[in-house]
Amino acid sequence: MPQIESAIKRVRTNEAASARNSSQVSAMRTAIKKAEQAAEAGAENADALYKDAIKAIDMTESKGLIHANKANRDKSRLSKRVSK
């Protein structure tokens, strides 16, 4: 455990940021899974869920939580599955 006050504060802020980041990535994964399941089931709201998933992917990419190539790969795979 750090002794210096600024290092103690840094630990606190890192924990908060880590929790925020992991929840965003988790929300992205959940949105992708919901869109895939809706596309497989032929649900009527599949287009809306697809748009939500794309938005979630773009948000996590813009915040630097995932790499740009991963975001593009995920969007490509998702659009391929939804179009079938």
C-alpha cells in the first residue's frame, strides 16, 4: 500500500476508472450478444438491437477501451450475422 498521499489518491482514482471501464466493456459485450440472439431468432427488434450494439462498440473504441481494429472486426462480424 502506498504511503504518499498523492499515490493513495491515485490508487483510488485507478480503482474507480477500472470499474467504470470494465462495466462499459461488459455492456458492449452484452449488447453484441443480444443483437446476435435477436438476429438468430428473427426478432422484430433485431435492427434496433443491432444499432445499439454498433453504438456500444463505437463508444468503447472512442474511449480507448478496445483497439480500433477489434472494433471494426466486431462490427463486421455482427453485421455479417445480422444480415443472414
